[in-house]
Amino acid sequence: MEFRDLKAQYSKYKNEIDSAIQEVINNTNFIGGKEVNTLEQRLAEYAGVKHCITCANGTEAMTLLMMAWDIREGDAVFVPDFTFFSTGEIVSFRGATPIFVDVDRATFNIDTIKLEKAINKVINEEILTPKVIIPVDLFGLPANHIEIDRIAKKYNLRVLEDAAQGFGGSIDGKKACSFGDAATTSFFPAKPLGCYGDGGAIFTNDDKLAELLNSLKVHGKGVNKYDNVRIGVNSRLDSIQAAVLNVKLTAFIDHELEDVNKVHKLYTEKLKGIVETPVVPQGYVSSFAQYTIKLKNMNERDALQAKLREEGIPSIVYYIKPMHMQGAFNQLKYDDSDFEVTNELCKTVLSLPMHPYLCEEDVNSIQKAIKDFIWK
Ligand SMILES: *Cc1c(COP(=O)(O)O)cnc(C)c1O
């Protein structure tokens, strides 16, 4: 059994993917060109925003925004404590200070009450200047963007939606990648929409910002890349990845998002009353980058994972360490008691195999293994 079955997806779309890649090679147009332009237009349309700017990966997508917004030393950026390292890394990379905020136990996403407290604390201390909130759509579920938007307006902060795991999710029909001042996603192979290497994208309705990002990602280009008007980086999505993504985006829209939600329903029906299953609030749609259950304590979680492994069922702990405990942030001196929920989640969560091609027999055997273990 695969944790995320990319082989099943490839075998279904082998003809389309192979010929899309071959066409790029035939044309020997490996950077930019029609594959990338088409993809950007389709992604912007799908998310319901004016601009999509593709780039090298999801981390760079966020870094480019930090550059565009001139985030620097002395600035405070609010980031959930329960996320992939990247979300905090890009803040420190610019010399700014990541202020980690505890998450909501049910949704795994940033706790908006604690967020507002953290903002007020920074304002009162008068050392750092609050600048940006980076809510993460963790495991595919959009963060509480309605409340985050209210807080951002109240304190005059920018919002960067980190939708690396969130592509395809929505709140009352409004799609992930359309929240905040700008949003980013990742096309790392295991994400909801993945390519065959690294890739990422930025989404925004802001014309000026889009223009600036298009310059920053190509060496700060002016009228062309040999006219350089600012210091930038080299961060492009290559044409082969765009060609693969054009095929996969069609599959994602046609059936994959729906199918992964069918797997969610099936899992949740079968695991209800045995373990704590993921919560999807009213009006929200998750793209289920992960299907994450909660166990009673670390011993139970670790023993279940060992039992699943024995039965050939892969599972992964996302995430084993809170951001505030990462060695890279040692010098920042966080107060561990501010992160009660994240500390608990890191000990009790377990992500099960999850993808649109997971069949009912596999869900049944996963259920049986978990039930036999919990009710032993
Ligand atoms: C994967 C991920 C990223 C980074 O994306 P890359 O394409 O791997 O650079 C950022 N944030 C979150 C929450 C992620 O899961």
C-alpha cells in the first residue's frame, strides 16, 4: 500500500503526461513559453484571482512575497506553530522575526484568539513592528480566513495565505489561494496538485504586486532580463513541469478533488467512535493533503504506527516537532507554555494513507488494523 499513490495516478494518465512532456522536448522550449502561460491562466481562473505567477517551489513563492513586501529585520510575522518548517524559515531568511502562534485543536489551523493576543503583545513590547500574518491551510483545510481577515484589517497587517497543502479547498465556495493579500502554493509531488519535481505559484488580485513579482523572479528584470532594475532571484517553473501540471490540473478538477473527499467520508464513517477523525467545519471543503487522526497519547500513537507498519500500512507523523522547538530558532527564546495545543498534537497525531486513488478494500484493511489495535 502506498501513502500517496502517484503510480496509480500516472498509470491512469500515462498517455497524456508522456505526450505533454514529449511535446516540450520536441519544441526544445524548456523555460517559459506556452505551457507555463496556459498553466498560469488556468490556475488563476480556478482560484478565482486575477494573477498567478509560477515559480521554482512553494518556499520561494513565499520568499518572493517577503521580498516584494520588503519584510526585514525588526518586523514581526505571525506563523502557526504547527506547520512545515518552510513557513517560519522564509521569515528568518529575510532577517525578520517569526512569532509562532498556537493552533486550534479541532482544525489544526492557527488559533485566531491567540493570534490577536500575540499581535497585541508585540505592539505593547514596542520592539518589533507587526507586518504580516501567514495562515497555513494545513492538511488541505483552509484556515479561518474570515476571522484572520478581520484581525488583519484591524491591525493593518498583510496576509499571506500559505496554501502549499491547501490547493482545491474552499470556504463557502471561495477557493483556497484567493484569500489574503496574496497566496502561495507548492507543486511538490506529494501535494494535492503535484508536478514531477519542484514547483510553486503565487496568487494575487493586486496588479502592481504581480508586476513586481514577475520582475523579482527573473533577476529583477525591467523591460527584459538583460535590463535589471532591482536585485531579484532566479525562480522559474520549467516547461516540463508546467506540461505535467496542465494534465494533472484537468484530472484534479474533473474527479480527484471529489474522489479524495469520498475517501474522507469513507474513512470517517469507518473510524468514527474508534479514533478522533479530522474535522471539516460547515461550509469548508478540504483538499485532504493529509488524513490525520488523533490518538490519546504518544504511547498509543507510536504503538499504533508500529502495528500498522507490521501490517504493511504506511503512516507518517506530521509534525513531530513544533516550530518553536526547532533548533534553527533556538536564539528566539519562545515560552513553551504558549503552545499547549501544538505540543499535544505533535505527540498524538498520525496521518494515514490518503489520495484520490485509495480503494475501499484498503480503507477497510486500515480500519480493521486500527480497530483491532484500539479495541484489543
Ligand atoms: C510543502 C510546504 C511548503 C513548501 O513547499 P516547497 O515546494 O516544498 O518549497 C510550505 N508550506 C507548507 C505548509 C508546506 O506543506
